[in-house]
Amino acid sequence: MDKETLFFMSADQLEEVKPLPEVFDLTGKVAVVTGTVGLALFVINRLAECGAKVVFGGRTVEWGQMAEEALKEMGREVAYKQTDVRKVEDCKALVAFAEERYGTVDIVVPVAATWGARAFVDVTEEEWNDILDTDLKGQYFVCQAAARSMIRGKKGGKIVTIASVAHRADDLLNVGMMTPYNAAKAGVVGITKGMARELKQYGINVNCVAPGGMVTPGAIVNNVKASALYGPKWDHDVMENGEITPVAATPDEVALMILTMCTDVSNFMYGQVIEVDGGSQYTYQHDPWSYTMEGGKHANA
């Protein structure tokens, strides 16, 4: 083939490319989100901003009602339903509520999570169950209920699970003490890949976003509880090591990626884990050591 023919094999397809505003347009889509504050609130906001009708659920009614009111004041179409994701029937009821209100579910993002810093030798069965039931079991059964809705609707859909850099044991730097959370978030990565393999046949994209450090109400409350147990030395170590750990300015830094995975951007993605952690697994150079560039430490030496 000549060069002109080869060029137009690509160029002719440009006319078929969907305009970028349409790629991010979620008008007519129905989304289900778990959680009410922190990351969940920002995810709900972004999905609704792009046109989705969002049903969300969480345990604390006061937070849920406050979130619904605040988002409606911003012009978002949202609806809150009290939901305890540790209970399978509540997971099913949340999706059923979305179906009754708006029709078939198109998007699900199970954000609701809990954790607590505990030494491995101190973890109780109650603490283990609370974290695993919320962070892993809750995600599993919310996604299952949403997937059933998507399959019945025959329109495909987007499932975006929420892991954490804790899935690779990158959590409290030089401290650890997150083994139940490590287990839960590693499990989320595992079920993501398993769901992706099964649900592709129905036109459902399943992917995962793994956040790093964020300042959220949950993080503040959990740190206070651990502080009461382990004292000033623990506070000092967490604070000292936290200063060198990247922390998102707001949860929106992560919510934007989650939103992206709910759009046509992820149409050719299955079972992927996208880490949004400020590069927490790396150490970074602090000085420009170039000897060829102006401003380098050794320039013109």
C-alpha cells in the first residue's frame, strides 16, 4: 500500500470518533453509590454533575440526609436510602430502590468503607468482621445486585470497585497495623478481576480504583480511636511518617478518576486496577542535578 492509503486508513476513522463532551455525558444513566461522606460524596457529585441520576446509601441517616440536601441545592439529581452494606438484604434493597425510582442501573461504585489501625496481635473478631463485612462483603453484594439489574436491562454497564494502596500493604508508612484492611482491599482487587472475566459477555466493564492517602471524616475518626489505644508515641510516629506520604488535597482528586472509569473512557478496559495515590510507592528527587540545563546543580561546573 502507498503512504496516502495507509494514512487515510486512520484519518477516515476520525469522523466516527465521539466528541469528548459526549464521552463524559452520563445523561440518562442511573448510578448507585455506597457511602455518604468523604470520597463517596465527591463521587456522587461528579456523577450527578455529568448528568447521571444517583442513588446512594449509607448507615448514618444524618449524613445521608445532609448529603442529599447539599447536592440537591447544587442542582444534582440524587436520592438517599439508609443502607448498611454489611447486610446483604440492604445491598439488594438499595439497588431495588434505584430501579423503582429510575429504572435499570447503569453504574455502580461501592465506596463505603471502614478501617482501624490495630496491631495484628490486638485485632478482635468483632473488628475483623466489621471491616471485612463493610469493605469486601458489602462491595461484593452491592455489585452483584447491580450486575443483575444491568443484565436484565441488556444495556451493559460500568462497575468500579474501590480498593486502596493497602491492597499491596502500603498504608501507614513504617507503622502498618492495618491487616484486616489489607485483607479486605486485596480481596476487592481479586473480586474485580473475577467479575471482569464473567461480566464482559454482558457488556459490563469492571475495573477498580485504588486510592492513596486522603483527608476524610472516616480517617479522622479512625485515627482518634487508635490514638486513644496506643498513645502519644503512636501519634508521633504516624504524624512523622505521614509528612512524607502523599495525601490528596481533597477526595475529588480520586473521584475524578472514578468518574472517568464510569464513562466511555473505560470501554476497552476490563479488570484493571488504577492507583491514584500521588506516587506513594516512589521516592522522589528533590534537587535538579543536571549539568546541561540552566538551574541544574552542576550546570557550567
